[in-house]
Amino acid sequence: MIKLRENFVQIIFYLPLTIGLILTFDKLTFAQNYEDESKEICESNLAQEIEAIIKQPETAKATWGIVVKKINSSDNIYQLNSDKLLIPASNAKLFTTAGILLKLGADFQIKTPVYLQQKIEKEFNLIIIGKGDPSLDSNKLELLAQKLKEKGINRINQLTIIDGYLAETKINDSWEYSDIYYYYAVPVNSLILNENAVTLTLKPSQINQPVTINWDDQIASRQWIIKNYTLTGDEKTEYNIKITPIFTTSILHLTGELAISAEVDKWRLAIPQPEQYFLDSLREILNNYGIAINKTEIIADYDSDDNQLTNNLFFEFESPKLRELIKITNQESNNLFAEVLFKYLANQPLDSFTSLQEILTDLGIDKNSYQLKDGSGLSRHNLVTPSTLVELLQSISQTKYGDIFLDSLAISGKNGTLKNRFLNSIVTENLYGKTGTLSGASILSGYLKRENQTTLVFSIIVNNSTQKSSYLRNVIDKLILLIAESKSCFYQ
């Protein structure tokens, strides 16, 4: 019998509970038709209640996989296709974050060393070895420039950045081509800056004139060639802006119309060559501090003696602790952070790390019940059974990292990807979960506190649907509200 630790229960779910079911979801199509009949829903009747929802014409042709259990039980309260392999989307992050937490511990940090070598008087070489820290931003490069200036350095003979620590290819070959130009599928390299993304803003200009283009980072903008075929329309113009990448190039075709009265239209794009962006950004920041650079280079490895480098360590960038990195990964569903952590599981050169599969096997997860091709869930080659997701959530809760893992999940009606879901309902702040979305697929897995204080573990997966993602989320939310109302009904 799996038991939930007492402090785990108290931390998660000691929250005020709303009596009755209140549905005020402005954006939920189901909310308009749902009426609280104040009827008692027994667990024994849950199957027919759930299936009445998912067998509606709009969802009946999709593939559903559902498992609901009490956290301290191996018996299912409800299951449908519990052992069917389905695409988990961003629920793959649950495997990545659980694995890295078990492997490296909650206080692990990614450290990026900066070396300063003095060849002759007043002549220095600056060497930065990237380690894949996804939290590095321009402010941290400013800090490095300040420290160099404080040391009295005004000239760097050679600036070298080493970008080969995470040896795998920067783009996962199982990702869809249409994704890789956008912020959610950025290249994953060893020297990441500003999450390897840039914002393109479109603003209306004058009627029948192209829309105005602005970038939030001029250095990053140099990596894109824009072909602007857009027009500014009158106030009645419907929004139809499209950005089309040209295959294997850094060219974007902008088409469509933007009404003259429209608000700014923001697009978050990937930076195609992140290592060059890092180098160019650092060069500009150093120049702004009056530090001239003679030569620069980007390499994948460094041939110099390791001791020589160690003796010249000048500074280290430090990422947040792993407990914070997995919080960003799960709560915000950050794909870049997930991919970096996934690479650390498979490619840690400092030790002979075992694979994620071996880590999960030690946790009791059957290696035949899932297949992962990436760490974020962007790949449609990822497969997992609903039972395995539930088993993972149960098992990690029993480890010493249970509370930390729980804290990494989004909370319904409060934060992360669940901030605007289950507002003003019995589920508000009573669900800790991980969302997942791909076209035709929507997923929600996590922990749910019911009114009777029992904690449920669940996974709801829908694949192969023609409905919009927002519609599928609404159906899942209705199922969760139903499950939250259910009771054991021992008197039966």
C-alpha cells in the first residue's frame, strides 16, 4: 500500500474548500450548459458520468485514456484505456523533471565558467565554456562586463566561446518543421542567452501601407530576413496576419492585413544561430563598457590544458537551483528548460550517468510503458500510458523529493498554466497538475484534493481529435469537476 506522507498532505491541500459547485468560466463552452443539480456522485457511478461526457458527438471519435486513483492505493477508481500508449505532449516533462531531480538532487546548479588568461602585460584572452544554463540573460553578461572593468581590463585580445558541452544536435529531428521557427522550439545549445528567443512586433501604419516591424533585440534581428507583404487595412479589416518560414533558410514571409485600429501583434521567434547571438551580444556589451575586442571565435572544444584553465578561473555564472529550474519547466511548461535537463540526463560528461530509463526503472516504472524522444513533449514520437503517468506521480511523491516535485507543478486558479482554469470552483487551488497541448491532443495529469480530504492522482489524455485545443481543455475541466465531486459512498 502506497501511503502519502503527512507533511505532503498538509503542504498540498490544507486549503479552504468551497461548498457546492460554482461555474463562472466565461470562456468555457460547457459552463453555459452545465447546471449543478446538487446530486451525489458515487465513485461506483463515476464511469457512466464520465462516459456520458466523452461520448458526445464532438469527442466520441477521439482516443481517450483516463486513470483516477487514490494516492495511497493501487486500485483504479476509474480507468479507460489505462494501458494504451498515447502522445503525452508536455506531460513528458513530468518524466524529465522527476528523473533529473532523482539523479542530481534539488540543489544542483548549472555553472558556466569564465576564464581570463594573461599572455603578456595588459593583454588578456577571455574564454567562456557553455554548460547549457537556460537562465542566462543579458543582465548577467552586463555583470561580467562590470567585473572585467573593475579589474582594470580595457582590451581583450581574443574572446573564445565554447559551445560543445551539450553534444547532441541543437534541434530534435522528431520535432515538426513548422514548430522550429518559434519560441517554444528554440535550438538547444551550450551557450543560451535570453532563452534563444526574440520578439517581433507588428503595428498598423497607414491604410494600404505595410505594417510596421519592430524587434525587441536588434542583434537577434540580424539573423532573420523579413519579406514584408502585409498591408494595413481599415477598421473593419479582420485579422489575418501569417508568418511563413522558408524551408532551411532564415527568411520569413509576412502576409495578411492588420486593421489600422488593431493593437500591436507580437510574435515570439526562435534565434536560428544562438551561439553567434551569444557572441555578438557579449561583444556589444563589452564594447559599451569600453572593453575593446581584437579577435573572436566560436569552437566546440578547447585543446588547452585543463589545469591551465582552472588556474585562470575568473568568474562563474550560476543557474538557479534545480528545484527552481524544474518549477519553471513544469509550471510554465518551458520547453527549453526541459530539453536542457533532458540532455543533462543523457549527456553528463563528468560522470557515467545512467539513462533516464534506468532512473525510472529504479523508481518502479516499467520501461515498456513509455517511449520518450525528447524532454519537453514537442515530439509526436513520445508515447506513454495513462497508468504510467499516474504511477510516476504516486512513486515520486513517496521519495524525499516528493514535496519539491509537487511544488514544481501548476496550481489550479493560482499560477502557471493552470492560473486561469477552475476559477471560483470546488477545484480552485486544490489541483496540482501538468498540462499538455498539441494539435489534436490535450492532457492534464496531477494530484486532486477532494472535499472529503482524500487525495486523488489522475491522468486524462485525449488524442486524435479534430476539435480545437480550447474545446478539449473545456471537456477535461468538466471531467475534473465531476471527479472532484465524487464520493466513496460506503453506505452502498
